[in-house]
Amino acid sequence: MSKPMKIDFVSDVSCPWCVIGLLGLEEALARTGDLIDADITFQPFELNPQMGTEGQNIGEHIAEKYGSTPEQSAANRTMIRDRAADLGFVMRMSETSRIYNTFDAHRLLHWAHIEGRQPALKRALFDVYFTDQQNPSDHIVLVATAAKVGLDPTRAAAILASEEFAQDVRTAERLWQSHGISAVPAIIINDRYLISGGQPPEAFEHALRKIAADA
């Protein structure tokens, strides 16, 4: 009999390692499908909560935040693209890509969880930002993405035009920060075990099997 497993996946829409981590986790769950019955909830985390609506060039942003040179940034993007490609995901980040505010995307993800469409919206938002190079803070883009995964676009537009779910997202962000989460992805299993970073499927599979055995 499969063992139920509660998984909180703390991440941001604009985090490339979160894409790699999610794909690695999903592959590991596929390999352990006879053993684990996973219930994944995507929890909010903003890498750049103060980012303005116009966004910022990715190279400038990385240089300011981490002190990386253009050459280091380019090498890192190539490595991330290759890791994602190995997992079947296309990333088109380049020196002209931009970093955007993701708070409204998290508000829609909160609503999508209520509607039972959160995993589909999460993956679609990753596609929108990393593959299609669109702005995940643009309300037109967000409404179209919501509609694409079967959510009501009129309701999505109404949420974005208001402050609905804003407090819920902020409360959740503070909760995970109070638990010591300061980098993403952070995968918390059964409110007890933490797996950090964009791990490969093999690492996730090993951890999942051990946790299932301990349970």
C-alpha cells in the first residue's frame, strides 16, 4: 500500500533551480509511485519582493545581488539550461532576460490551490517565464496563463485587480521564513524533513524512500 506523503514545495516563479528541483522531485515520485502517495502544495517565496513592475536586466541584477561578472553569469545560465534540458525543460534565459516581481503570480497560485489547479498553474508559469520569456507580473499574461490551465479568466482578472489573497500570501511567506527557509527550492516533507536545492532525481528518490521507510 502506498504511504501518504505531505510535501510543501517552497519556491518562486522566477527561480531556475526551483524548476530543476520540481522536475527532479516529479521524476523521483514517478519512480516511487508504488510506494508513495504524494500531496504537493506549492508555497510562496519571493526572491525579489522589492522588484519594481518594470523588472531589471538579469545580468545587472545578478551583478548587484551576488557580485557576479558577466562571464560568470553566462556560464551559470549555460549550466542551468543544460541541467533543465536533461530533465526535458527548455530554458531560454540570455543576457537580455529580465527579473520581475512575482507577488501577483503567487496570489494566483494561492487561488489555484483552492480550485485544485495549482500544479498545472505552477508549471505553466515556469513555461511562461523561462521558456517563453514573458513577464510573470503582467496581468494580461497571468490571466491568459490561468485560462490555459482551466481556471476562470474573469475571476483571475478580478483577483489581480484587487488585493484578494495578498494577506494569505504574505502570511504564508512569513511562516516559512520563521521556519528558517531563506533559499529555494526548499522541500518540506511531512512537516519534518527538509530537502534543499535543485537536487537530481536520484537524490530525491533516495530521500523519499528513506522517509517512507522511516514512516
